[in-house]
Amino acid sequence: MESVLMLHDGDAPSLVALGMARDMDPQPGLRLLHVVDDHPNARAHRQHARKQAEHFGLNGMIEVHGPKRLDTAGSGDVKTVSGGDSAVLSDPMRLMIAVRQAMRLGVGRVIWPIQSDGDFEGPARATEQALMIRQLVELEGGRPPVVDTPLAELTDREMVEIGAQLDVPWELAWTCCRGGDVPCHECRACRGRRAAFDAAGLVDPMDEISAYRLNIPK
């Protein structure tokens, strides 16, 4: 059985990628790696990553503290449903952490659930980043794992549609840029998630939960 390490953020792409991995092989040699950052939504991402791992019966998620992520826009919109431009600078660093961890564990494959909402340059950028890291590791004399990016070419709508086909528990995916118990429904990430579900003609269970708790219009 091949051992696999998934870089897991507790967000929507992570949830769908995890659902895809479990659908392909109900009992894979799969472990999750969560990189803890210092942003306001870090606690919520960590909690939801743990909830997703529990839902899929994956125990012992690895948690490590990574370098600070940069908010280039200065707006707090650090993480979007698709990992938008303001998070791009941190992606290679997080992938490098996953590759290093995989090598320590003797894992031959890393799943990187990066997703660019149909941006034509997104998949190419992800490939370049993975290749750059591979070359750096090889220059050091290491044997890096294979990096898979199963969501790289998907739009947000397509990702939601695949998640619906897999019947993933959307309420366990945290997308909001801010912290708290429920999403703010105002940041770019929340608006993007709403647009993706609307485009797919589906209702986001998180909206139902938020409306109930906050008594806001759905």
C-alpha cells in the first residue's frame, strides 16, 4: 500500500481532495499534515482540519508551525476558497514543509490541494513551484516525493460539483478569512464560496448553520 501525505488546511479544497482520495481507495495509507500559521482564521482552520480528519476516520494528523504568511493586500483577505493571489507567496513554503515531512516519514507521494478557480496560469504556477522544490531537494542529495495537484485545473464551481458528488460534509470546511465560530459572509473568501455554490445550483450547509446561529438572511 502506497503511503500518501496530504497538505491539509481544513478548507474547501482540502475537504474535496480528501473526499476524492478516500473515494479512490477507502483505506489508503493516507496521513494529513496541517501547517499552523499566525492569521486570525488559523484557529478555525485548525479546528476544521481536525474535524475533517475525524469524519474520514484519519487519526494522528501531523501539525507543524510554519513561517508567517504574507498578506500583500493588507486587507485581511489572506485565504480564499481557491487559495487566491494573496496566499500565493506562502504556497511554496507550505509545500516545502510537506515535502520535508514526507521524506522524514518515507512517504512517496504528497497531495497538494491547491486550486486556482480556472485561472489558466494557476496550474502552470503550481507545477513550477513543485518542480522548483523538487530541484532544491535533489541538489541537497535528497529523494523528493511525487507531488499531485488534483484540483489545480478546477474552477470553484467544478470543485463544489465534485464535492457534492462525493457527498462531502461542507459544514466542516472553513473558508472565511476571519476567525470566529461562524463565517462573516463579507470577506472575499466568503463571497467566493457563496458564488461557487450559487453557480453550481447548490445550497451551502454552512449558510444554513450561520443563518440559524446569527439570524441573518440566507
